[in-house]
Amino acid sequence: VCSPHCPVLALGSLAPDSSLAMAEPRAGSKEDVVRPLLEEVRESQKKYGVALVGLGRSGNFHLTSIKSMPELTKLLWAIDINEEVAKKVAAESGAKWATSLDQALDDPAVDIVIIASTTDTHFSFIMRSLKANKAIFAEKPISHEVHEVQEAVDLAKSKDLPFVCGYQRRSDLNFRTLKKQLEAGAIGELRVVKSCSRDNPVPPIEYLRTSGGIFQDMLIHDFDMQEWLTSGELPESVVAVGHCFDPEIEKLKDLDTVAVLIKYKSGICAMIDTCRDAAYGYDQRVEAFGSKGMLTAKNEMTSGVELATVEGHLMPPAMWSFPQRYKHAYFVELSEFVALVDAGKGSDAHKLEQKEMMRHPRVVRTATCAEYSWKLGRQVLLSEDLAMLEKELKAKEAGEPAAKKCRTEC
């Protein structure tokens, strides 16, 4: 998170309308360690060479962030399977272009690889980049398979490399403020976490076809938020129900509307409702209820102005979609990653990130178990064997008698 004294801001590279200077880190966490690093103008003024893989919607957010930090980062490679797009971005940025990752990984000037390609390519690109000893910032997911996520995390730890999977909600001012107050004991013992995530507009079918489905693509953000707000507590069980109202999404055998209930050993209950389409705009809210009170992060509107007349009260509309809602969060997460790389392997920030990355297999496992819950029509324990769940699902699809179901209360 940047302050008015951070090198990025002090050197005048941040957009004038940015509100990042207001963001505060969560206590006792990586952000507490990274913030001072960003506030120091380094004497070396080292620039980090970046290879950006994937120049679609997520790639363009990161491209904007790279350009906003010219004193810290330099785009060296623009990579996309669409040659025309790669050439265009490279020409505009003074970088080289490619349609594959190979040349960039062989380039010793490349310090950082940012992976923002289609979700089905992430795991392969992550593993190849780690083996090439590059620092990696990857869009979620690392993989839809728990064992592959674990493999990537294990490799990053064994090589002691910076490896961050971007869940931009953790970098949002509202959610960080809620987290900070939660950790300060503002509402006492945490009892309930509720999140609402409603998208707008419906993502393109071409995107949804390779997204991995609503559990791994959309709900995984909520599972990560709950991991964060419960301080890394592993859920005991999960129940998910859903429906598909959109006939085009239904053809993909996916859902567009889902509700999830999660139970933790400590007694915490977590609830999520999500939908691919909210007619009124992008909707992201979180509520934390505890023994002493409640914290609420409300949805962000296009302004804070409310008009009141004899005809009633007129509220401003919600943000259109996630690029508007998380515009600054994308910059925050990447600037913190650059600070993490700059801090070096012996730093406290690096050591904390090495611990934090261990959450990724847990988050993907939660998403996987939630999807099995919906498909099997029953509660699923997080301790259940995934291979056995898949066997049960195949038996159900084949019309075989149901196996004994979990009877643990949620």
C-alpha cells in the first residue's frame, strides 16, 4: 500500500485520481512489512524487467499498473497468443513481443513474470516460470486441481522465490479496513461472515467456457476472503445449492446463481450468495458479526451523493463492473508485489509471503468441495477424499445407488 511518501507517489508516477494513499495495511501481516518498503525511495533505483503473459482484460489492468510505476518496472516482453495484440502492446511500450513464453524465460533481464492469460494455462506457465527462477505474480487460479496448486506452492517454497496469486479484494481499502477492525477486536469473537458477490454484466461465453465454472472462477474470491477474515481457519464442512437461469451458461453445465453455507470447527458460520448477473450493477459486500457487534463493508457506488426531493430519495448507481470497482486494488497488489521482490529473500516480507502462500491449496480445496456438494446434493466435509467424491459423483451420474451420506450437522 502506498503512502504520500512511497517512491511510486513521490516520483509522481501515480494517476492523480488515485485514492491509494488512504489505504491501510492489516495489522501483523505482510502489508505491515511491505508498507515501509514502499515508503522508502531506494538509492539504487533498480528497475525490474517484466514479462506480461496475456493481454486481455486482466492483462490490461496489470499493463496500466506497470506503466504507473516507470521508476520501478519496465515491460520487456508483451506476450499473447494473438500476434497482432502482442505486437501492438509491444510497440506502444517499447517492449519485445512473442506468442509464447519461451524467449522471455530465457531473457536474464526478466525479473518478474505476470501471468494473466486464460485460466487453463496458468499452472503450466507458473511451473515453467518458477523453474526459470523468475518472481511470479499470477492471476487466480493457480490451477483448479488441488494437487497442482500444492505442487506450485511447494516448488516456489523450495526455490525460495516470490510467488503471489492475485486476489484483489485483499488489496481493497474497504475490506482492509474491515479486516483491521476485526483483528483489533471491534466486534469481539467472530461468529458469522456473510459475503455477497454479484457480477455485472454476464461475462462472455468465450470466457466462461475456459473459466473452470462459477465455483473456481467466481466463488473462489469469496472463499479466499473467508480464509482471510477467519485468519486461515480451515472449514469443516460446506453445503452449496444453485441454479442456472441463463440458457447459454446452462449449455456449459455451469450455474449462474449459487448459495453456500460453510461451518468451521470454532463455531463460525460463513454464508455466500453469488450471481453472474445483477441488473443494478456490480455488487460486492461483506458483513462480519461478532459477540460485541457487527462490521459491514457496503457496496461501492459511483459517488457518495444522494438526492432528496419531494419525490423521495435518489441514490447513485453502483459501479458498472469489476474494472471500475477494483481499479486501485489492482495497482495496490502489484506495487506491493514489486516491493516484496525488492525486499529480497532474507526480508520479513518475503518470509511472511512464503507462509501466506500455503493458503492456496486450502482455498482451492474449499471451492472443489463446494462444487461437489452442489453436484452430489449433500453436505461435504473438507476432510473427505477428493478421489472418493469423484467416484461417488460418477456413480450418481450412472444412476447407481447412493453411498452413505455425511450426517454431520452444519
